[in-house]
Amino acid sequence: MADHDAPPTLAVDCGGGGIKASVLDAAGTMLAQPVRTVTPYPLPPDRLVEVVADLAGQLPEAGRVTVGMPGMIRHGVVVATPHYVTRSGPRTKVLPHLVDAWSGFDMRRALEHRLRLPARVLNDAEVHGAGVIAGTGLELMLTFGTGLGNAMYDGGRLAPHLELSQGPVKWGLTYDEYIGEHERLRLGDAMWSRRVRRVIDALRPMYLWDRLYVGGGNSRRIVGTVLDKLGDDVVIVPNSAGIVGGVRVWSLPGQAG
């Protein structure tokens, strides 16, 4: 339910390859075209905060900020993040000092201090899902991009996050490695799409969802022959949900504070 008295929201969607932002009104309508920048590496926490501040400076004034970023985020604090701890981006060398810098970093507090605005920081798939869920039944969000993102909602309430992307799937590979952008480029869209279907078919009996939403930048790469076989309980959603969800996370049950 939209809070029509809510201030404009700066919504920032942080990915492994790009970071984009816009400002939206209380109904989730963009007040400006999104601005985007390539994700810089190496990326210590203070650098990401400055990237967000730079994007904010290119947009209309906002009264609050939502940031979605990859990894395990609890109450605005980064427990672990998979890409921003590397030298040059996904699948490059992990730098121990960046692992240390990100572990336990209070991203929400840092953003509030830098931008002088109330902030919410969640996993990017959680923000994405907030932009599309109906708020009834068990709903699962899967995002296909640099890696695999996931979020689950029960009756519109966000469930505790699980980093499905880091789980083993096949041949000793994690889901990130099995279904991520690197493999899509290697396999081509048709073969990669068949992997997407195998992943969805394998997860269905684990979650028994009422509705599965499939989004992220690579959801548009799933070929038609595979889309036709995913099932009536699967809905493809636009990648813009990662921005629109920046407004709706403020109204999710149990997300106060």
C-alpha cells in the first residue's frame, strides 16, 4: 500500500557491472530518467557511498534513500558481498582487505551520514521483489544478472535472506557460477536458458511457491521456447522493478526502522 504522504525516494540499484538510480514519487512514478554508471573496481565501502552520492547529485532532491546491493545484508549492515570484494569485478581475485572492509560495514548509517537522509539498505533482489509482489501467498523473486539473486515473501512480509547464489548446484559450481553472466556469454542464450529452466524446476519442489517472479537484467535473454515451458506460476518482470521497489520497501510489513 502506497503512503501518499511519503517524500520522494532516491532508489539506487547496485549491481556487479553497473549502478543506476532515480528519484520516484510516493506512487512509484519516476520523477527523472535513471542515471547510471559502471561499477568501479576495486570498490571499498566508502567508494560505493561516494558513487551513490554522485548519482544523487544528478537527480532531483529526495527525502529518503533506498539502496539494493548484492550479498547478505541484515538491518542495513553488510555481512558479506560477493562482487565488491574483488580486484576488478566478478570472477577476479578476491582481496582480503576488501573482505575485511565490507564485513560488518553499516551501509545504512554511512549513507544517512553522507546524504543526510533516512535510508534503507537491502539485498538487491529483495528490493526488486518489493516492486512486483502482490502481497498474498508465498512469493519468490529470482534475479538473473551478474549472478543469481533471490528473495522470498510470505503474505507480503520479507523472509530472512538466504544467499542461494552461494549454494552448490552442479559440478562443484555455485548458482552464481552456474547461471551467471559469465556462463551466459560462454554458452549463448539458448543453452543458458535451458539452465535457467533446470534451476527453476529444481527449486520448485523446495519452495512450493504460489508465484515466482523472474527478473534482473538477463531475464530478457531467456529464449521464447524456454519461457513457454516455465509454467503458469512463473511471471517475467521488468528490470525497472529494482528501482520501483525502492519506494515499496518502506511499506513492507516488519521493515520499520
